[in-house]
Amino acid sequence: MKAWSQLLLLFIMIISCSGNSGSQNLTWYHNATISDITEDPDKPNEVVRVAIGISAQVFYLSKKSPDYKTLMEKATQSLKKSKAYDIGIENKTNIIKEINEIK
């Protein structure tokens, strides 16, 4: 019986540690508003510069991303209507990976 409970505990620990690592690689800016969107002069065919908040931290939106159109629409809506979103930035690259409605 003790062996079964230890095996079950080990199984539960493995499952809990194998969660979605994709979202762990993101830094989240909650309730954030886009303050500027401009073409990047250094890489105009690859990225768009996106400034978040009053302090205007600059991040990038990759034109090569499969979600580019959706992310750009949300970023533009945030800029034009001052709509706040939860924005996920990929660590070490400063690329915007997710723009989600506030829960």
C-alpha cells in the first residue's frame, strides 16, 4: 500500500510540473494600454514597434507571427480607443506574443 501511495504521489508531482511552459516564458503587463505604434526603421519588413503605457516601454510585434493580424487589430483598438488589455511579452526578445481581454 505504501508503494502505491508513493507511486501516486510521484505521478501527481510529474503532472503538476509539466504544465504549459509557453505562458511561463512571458512577462505580463496587466490592464495595459498601447500608447504608440510605429514601423521599426531598422527592420521594417519584420517588426512593428509598440509602446505600452505612460512610460512608453517599447516592445515589438512580429510581422512573421501567425497571429500578427489579430494582435495588430487589438493593439490598434487599444491605441485608438484607449482600451486596456493583458499583454504577454516573450522574455529576452521583447516580442508581444499575446494580447488578451481583461478578465
